[in-house]
Amino acid sequence: TTAQTPRQKYGGMFASVEGAYENKTIDFDAYSVGKKGSRTPRSGSRHDMLDGGDNYSETASDISEVSGSVISSPGDREDKTPGVEIKYPMGKELLQGQDNGQSDRLLIKGGRIINDDHSFYADLYLEDGLIKQIGENLIVPGGVKTIEANGRMVIPGGIDVNTYLQKPCHGMTAVDDFYQGTKAALAGGTTMIIDHVLPEPGSSLLTSFEKWHEAADTKSCCDYSLHVDISSWYDGIREELEILVQDKGVNSFQVYMAYKDLYQMSDSQLYEAFTFLKSLGAVILVHAENGDLIAQEQKRILEMGITGPEGHALSRPEELEAEAVFRAITIASRINCPVYITKVMSKSAADIIALARKKGPLVFGEPITASLGTDGTHYWSKNWAKAAAFVTSPPLSPDPTTPDHLNSLLACGDLQVTGSGHCPYSTAQKAIGKDNFTMIPEGVNGIEERMTVVWDKAVATGKMDESQFVAVTSTNAAKIFNLYPRKGRIAVGSDADVVIWDPDKVKTITAKSHKSAVEYNIFEGMECHGAPLVVISQGKIVFEDGNLHVNKGMGRFIPRKPFPEYLYQRIKIRNKVGGLQGVSRGMYDGPVYEIPATPKYATPAPSTKCSPAKNQPPPIRNLHQSNFSLSGAQIDDNNPRRTGHRIVAPPGGRSNITSLG
Amino acid sequence: SDQLLIKGGKIVNDDQSFYADIYVEDGLIRQIGENLTVPGDMKTIDAYGQLVLPGGIDVHTRLQTPVMGLSPADDFYQGTRAALAGGTTMIIDHVCPDAGTSLVAAYERWRGSAGGQACCDYSLHVDIPRWHESLREELEALVKDKGVNSFLVFMAYKDKLQCTDAQMYEIFCIIRDLGAIAQVHAENGDIIDEEQKRLLELGITGPEGHVLSRPEEVEAEAVYRAITIAKQANCPLYVTKVMSKGAADVLAQAKRKGTVVYGEPITASLGTDGSHYWSKNWAKAAAFVTSPPISPDPSTPEHLSSLLSCGDLQVAGSAHCTFTTAQKAVGKDNFTLIPEGTNGIEERMSIIWEKCVVSGKMDENGFVAVTSTNAAKIFNCYPRKGRIALGADADLVLWNPKATRIISAKTHNLNVEYNIFEGTECHGAPTVVISQGRVVLEDGNLCVTQGSGRFIPRKTFPDFVYKRIKARNRLAEIHGVPRGLYDGPVHEVLTSTRAMAPTSAARIAPCAGKAPAPAVRNLHQSGFSLSGSQADDHIARRTAQKIMAPPGGRSNITSLS
């Protein structure tokens, strides 16, 4: 039947999950650096990755990794709901459908399909990477591989809107490249990522974009798209932005308010950039922190002799994040453009966004896995390597109530999208900053854990339902970045990026079993409810039963068009409504005080202001230009005081315009 | 006759009211009480049925600030005369040095003209037009020798007076160390500049462009930023000219979070609104031009007077800085050239009484607090000013709450043609004003002496403000985490990043200077060098990735402790 089933609630509203906070620290010996250096199963798999010869001939046991996560065994739940079964048409030997095209056909039977608006029971037929049919008693070709979902949830694959899989920092790149990172993404139920292109200041956006595009094309295992970060505002950038938007399928650009003398832009530049990006119909992403103050605080804290990772959090207090968010929103609302705040890490920043949304500006906020799942108390850990693993910007808030608050705002719609900000560096890389916290490369993991953490913190606690879960992990992102309904929805014609989700699965996050290449997992020991059982990307099963079946480079670049309706419909209307109009009044013809030219005080700025090249066509006599001149040196330039004040009585006598009206 | 007896009035301080007589001699209050024993023949003022208030303190005037070479229409003589007529017996004027001149020189110039012209006591704030290297010495000289304890920085007026965030932080740190008050003109100059360009391109040149280019979000944003910076620097902050609801709300919220911050609405924002910018009469619209602009939202005066009543805003100034219509007309074809400033020095007390006390939001004690006492406390001239007490200066106002008058340019004591409060009916007016023990207003007649005003020096570290700051300074010390030295592998960093190398080298320098424990070998310094160009500088990617194993093998420092 298609009747909706009652949604299950776990505990009361805002009830925290039992034990979610207690298990944060666990058994670090097991994955210490020393052990990591020796041969582990994972380093073996990295070897596979490097030789790059992945192809279909590899068998599952060859390339797929057995997840070491603690899964409640199927036996435990057989009495409730049977597990997912995959039936192959011609027996087991046809794993992944080698040698024939039937692999592209897939039937998911008996699942509960969850979209962001409603959920229903139906079967799903996938072919050629697309969803072809939805409904009951589908007519499908024979010999189709069938997945018996047995009433489990079938959700659109997750979209991770914020990853940095190739971010350069001090000349090195993050340990998870596009291959490693997307593998982790798929294992966590995320079937598309949007990565940030971060050009080095001075290099062109276009060439950097091509570099990223190439790297991702050869390595990525899932569909991807690219944001481009504007690391400096230079001459000629407008043309490049235009090309990126028109021809390259990029519709989102990030600007930085932090990283003084590196990426930071002044308010004037932000205004200029926002105005231009709005005219292109792009989504404006902002890294919001006050870079000036951070630089000052860093100096002060280093002078005090604090050099450890706690200095990172101390030099970037959450007020600075909130301040910058406030400023970004103010600028955007002046220009009437949408603004998207990446990495919302603190309560105060989130509150500013929530408040601003109530006043009308189009603001979107993206908390990341780290801010939703853990807090910044770990910066004070005695273990340097652990503390350094948490270093990211804006930093995790040391306030332990932050994750709860952010999850609540996510549930009520004040925040809309979840990213991961995934950009992990190995302990050895982080150790570059062992004597100076400002040198620690910034970035945390989270690409793999994102879906699970959101489920555990928000759905399992009863803050949101499954439909909202789909919205914040996938649909909203697809709408904002103009991928909808190709991504972010289970509908006929959409891409076959589908996840079968098991809400009862309990999994303990640990560095021992994660797919990322880093030694530390910032969510170490967190017990999470909810995990993907089967992940289907482009119509192919890429993850099932803890095993990954991926191919390097199978991910496609998804181009995105400008002017996403979800944002720009409102902007267009506001543009029409909000037009400015002057007051038409009679000419002022009263006396005018003669201004002595005192260039020191104010002359340069106004003269440039009032003489723009495209001056208004003067249908009326421009008294201003005829009466006096502001430019040119005068004899009494060095005399700052007024030398004369003549009152000019206009010919024809005074009019009564100066009388009280 | 320097002696004076005020009989039968109701004395109102900020904490209580009581009936008593006041005996004044030599400019000081000598006795307070009933049945005073006083010498025989002296002037006696009958105050039955009237309130006796401490004279008002107008914390914000600009009677000599030049704008584009124009001097305000009301100079120190005219301005202080109007102040006395309105019941204000002390002003604190802003010294606004031209960029490039020294602060002390500008201060001396202001002292010179005020000393010769002012009719009431005065004190001076000093504006900081731009950051420069020797600023600390100049501020120190002003604080130590010149009796100035408050400095204003600008967040607006791009390319002229505007400070960057980093400069503000530095200035705030200096001000905190000196024990002074940081004042801020809060508007985002960058945005305003862009908006002005845009509006002029749209062909909007009238005074309405002024308010359109300076929307209230821009003010609220700057207030928020100023508070953030002040909080980081642990410096007390005083926001001048709170003109909009948004800005006032930001201030109120910050107070709720514990920041030491004060807000000053002005007569104009309390008494009128910005709808007049759209007046068809150019001269009238131009008369309202001030920065931040008066909010076009007509509910703003209500809101601000409510916040003033409940203590979220503390002080009322006037920001009196008037220009004649002819002077304003310099900007008749370009609103950015209109000299900024409105009147309000004379109307301040009456407007606040009308908006706050008559409407029942505030009692007479609250009125004294916001017009006089709070200002005296913040700027450290309490209890000499701001209170009726033995030994305090004899700056007194006899206030008749039943009097009614209508503000009009025809009757005001100013040099300008327009009064922005034109036609406002005010209940409550001063009947007698006493400054330095002399009656200057009686029966509607002003009787002032040019140059009789004294400069009131102000000491640093006002208790009202700095007690909390000091306590927080002690608490706010931060400590690092004592941990063992990290001795795991370190990734070799290449000096290939052009952008990163200089800044990081500069950053690392201070800590390398006083490295905490150089007893152990500093692997960081020995392992690699950040300076000097390398052969492969142009290659952005890593070319090598050596993991160093420290001699003596790995320790377990990276495991859980």
C-alpha cells in the first residue's frame, strides 16, 4: 500500500542520545602514529590506489574494503525486519555484472521512498544511471538484478556541498585526494560532492579550475561539481568569472573575510564582488571571520607564549565569526543578493543568520559535520596530535552546547544545508605547526560521517523527521546550487543516486575503520545510529554490506547553471519592487555659500564621486558644475580656513523656496 | 553678589527627590536643607512648585568642526548661549583635527577659541582622524597633561577619517591602557561609499540620497563590529549618535551579554524622524542631513526613548553642528557634499522631557540621570557635575513641568534658518538657569558673558566604567596547555608557496625569539628553513614528502595521555 506509515520518534523533542557525549574519547593507542607507520591493511589499499589500474576485472575481495565498523549483526534484527538482499539474475558469479550491460538495470523492491516533501512505499527501477520507473508492479525486463529493500528507507544520495580534496597549504595537499575522499563519501551515503577550487593568490581562476577539473575527472569515484574560491580580486577577474559561469558550469564562488594579507577582501571589494556575482546569477559563498582581528589576536597570543592548538581557538573567538556573518549579511542585503555562509561553527553565528532570515534577506547557513557532531574542548587536549586534528577555521566552538543548538536550528529551517568541510591533513603534516599554531594546516574530516552524524544528532533525537533529513543532506543543496531535480530527489528522470538507509544500524566511528587516510578521526568513539546499507551511484551499486566497489575516475562533472530559481526568483521580484527613486523638487535657487577650496579635507573624494564618466545626461542646467569647481589648485590651498564667504544672491531675487514648507 | 538662595524647590537627583533650600556661594553649592542660616542681603529665587535639577550636560557638540572648510553657523558663543537657554550648563565638544595636524595642536586651537567664547563650562573629546605611529605618545600627552579622557574613532568617511578594524583594535588597546573612553562613530564607510556612487549614477542627488546611501543596517553592522573589537580589546566603548532601532537593539543585546558599552541617542533621533528627507523643500530636507542619518522609520523616536528609559541607552547628546541653508546648499546638486549636522543643543532637555517623562516612560530622576548624571559618571566629572550635593558646582536648572512652549526657528537662539523640530510642542521648560552660581536665564531673558566658561579637565579611569574593566583584565588572562613536546614525524614543508612564506615567517618570529624551553633541540628550526628562494619555487606541488623519524626512536607522546 502507498499509505504513509507513522514516523517513528526516538525519545522526546531535543532529547539527547544516551551516551552520545560520553564515548567521545576512546582507545587512542590503537591508531597511534607509531602503529600507523607500519603496514596496515589500509596502507595496502592505498597502494592499490596509487597504481591506478582499477578496472572491472578486480573482484570485490580485491579492491573493496571490509568495513570494520561495529554493526549490529543481522541476526539481531531479523526478528524485526529482515535485512536487505540483493538477488542476482544468473547467480553469484555475476557480481557487478561484468561483461554484460545488464548491470545498469536495477530494481529496488519494497522500499519506502523518502523525499523532502513526503514518503511512500514503491518499487524503483533504475536503468542507464537514471530512475526510469517508480510505482508498484512495475513492468521491467527479465533478468534484472533486484534489491529487496524489505521496507527500508530509500533516500536520495547525499550531496556534500563543502569539501576541499585538493586544498594546497604550505605547498602540500590534503591526505585525502579526490579518490580517497569520494570513496569515503560513498561509504557514508554521499553520492555527490561539490569541491572548492582554491587558486593560489596571483594565479588565475580559470587555470586553477582546469587543474581541479582534471584531477577530479581522473580520480573521483562519484559525481562532483566545483565551487571556485576568489582568493584575490584582480583586474580581469570579471571576464574569467563570466567564462566560468557561461561555459564551465560553475555557479558558486566563495569569498574570504579572513586570512589577512592572503585571501582577505575588504568591504569595498566584497561589495564590488557581490554586485558582479549577482549580475552573473551566481551563489555567493562567504567564509566569515574577521581577519584583521584574528591577525591581532594571533600576534598577542604568540607573544604570550601560547603556541599549541588551543591558541587557534583562542585567537578566533566566536564573536569574530558572528561579527563577520553580520557584516556579510549587511553587505548582501544592501545589494539584494543571496548569500550563503559556509561553515557555521558557533551558536552566535547561527543566531545571527536566524535573526537575519526573519528580517528578510536571503541568507543560507551551512553547518558542517564537525560543528554538528563535536565541540572544541579538544583543543585543550594534552595530546598535541589529537588537539591539532581539530584545527579548522572557523574553529569548533569550545562551548559544548553548540552541536545541540546547531542541530535545532537545522531542524527548524534556520540553517538549511550540511557540508563537511572535509580537508584532513596527516599528523605529520599538521606537525608543521607544532611550535606555532598559526602554521597548522587547517581542516577536519567529516565527508564519510556527515549523513550518520546528522541522523544521529537530529533524527534519532526526534528533532527532525526523515523528510527533513533528506532536505538538509541533499535536496536543499540541490535546489540552492541548481542541481534540482536531477539530484536531491527520487523521481522519474532523476539521476540514479540512491541510498538505502538503515535507521537501526549502530556504528561506532573510529579511525580504525574509516576510509579516510588520516590517523585521527575527530568523531572517534562516537556511537551513531543510522547508516547506509546500500549506496547506488549512477545506477551502480558502489557500497553494500560494508564493501566498496568503486572505480577511480567514474565520477562525472556536473555543470550547474546560473540563476537558480530557488534563490533568484525572489531576488528578481525584489529588484523590481525595491527600485530607488529620487524626489522631484523645484530647483533650489536660494543663496549658496561659496566654498573655499581646501583640498586637504575633502576635495579628492567628492570630485571623483561627482565626475563619473557616465554622468547623467543633464537635461536641466547643472548649477553645480557651472557655479564652482572643486578641482585644480588654488592660491590659498595652504590656508585651511575660509577666506571669504560671499552669499550669492541669484539674479531675479530670492524665491520663497527657502521658507518653511 | 555671588550668593544665591533657592527656596522651596523640589530637588531632583538621579536617585531621589526631596524638598529643600539651596544656598550657593562662589559658584559652589554650600548648603542644602531647610531653614538655612545665610547672610542677609542676597538674591533669593522663589522655586515653589518647580523642580531643581542639576544642569544638563551635553556630551556631544561640534561647535567648531570644519566641514569642507566651512565652520558651523553656531560657534562656541552662540552654541553655549543656546545651551544655557535650554537648561544645559556644560558641554563636551569634539576636537576634530585636520588630517595631518597633530592632535595636541588641534586641541590647543579648540581650547583657544572655546576659552574666549564659551559661556558655560566645557570639556573636550578628541577625534582621531587617522592612525599613525606616534599616536600613542600624542594620546598619552592629552590624557596626562590636557585633561582629555575620551577619544573618538570613525568607521565611516572612507579615505578621509575611516579606520580599519586592525587600527581600531590597536587604538582601543592604547585607550584601555590609558584608562580613557573609546568613542566610535559607527557606520560602515566602505558600503556607504559604494552606495553613494550607485545613487549618484542613478541620478539621485537630493538629500534623500543621503539617507538612501546610509541605511540603518549599515549603522547596526558597524555598531556590532565596534562592540566585537572593543570586547576583544577589553576596552569600554561608547557609541555616539545612536540613530536607528537596529543599532540600538544591537547595543542592548551586547549589554545583555555583559559588554561594557554605552549608547548615546541624540536630540534629533529622539525628537524627529527621517521622513523629512523626502520633503519637496530642498532647504528643509537638507537641514536634516546628519550622519548617521535620522531614520525614516517613524517609530524610531518611540523605540529609542523606551530604551533610554530602561537603561539600555544611557546618555543623551545633541550632536549640535549647524550649517545655514546657504552653507548646506554647497551640496544642492550632490548630496554627498551637503555639510552634515543638525541642531539640538537648546532643545535637548525639553525634547527628552516631552518624549520620556510626559509620556510616562521615565520619572524625573531618570530624566536627571540621562541628561546629566550618567554623562558625568562616564566622563569622570561626577560628583562635581551631575548632582546637587554639598561642594558640587552650582550648575542648576529650575524646571517648570507645567510650562509649554513650541519650538520654532523664530524664537530659538541659533544662527540657522531651519529648526528640525519646528512646531514641536514641548511640555516642561527651564525657567531659571544658574551656571557657576550666576543666574544666566531668568524671566525669559538670557544674560551670558562671553568667555566665562571654564575648561573642566577630566581624569582617567572613571570608576563607573573601569572598575569592571580592571576586574576583567585580571580574569581574562589566558593560559596555554602544558604538554610534552611533540616528537612525532613532521612533514617537510617546502618554501614553494610565494604567498604563505612571508607572512608565516613574520608570524613565527616573535615566538622564536622567546621560545619557551630551548634546552631541547628545536627540531622545527633545524629541520627546514622558511627563508630564501629555492630552485623549485615555481612548482606549486609538493616534490618531496620526507617523514623524519627523530633520533632515539618514537616516543609515545602522541598516544592518549
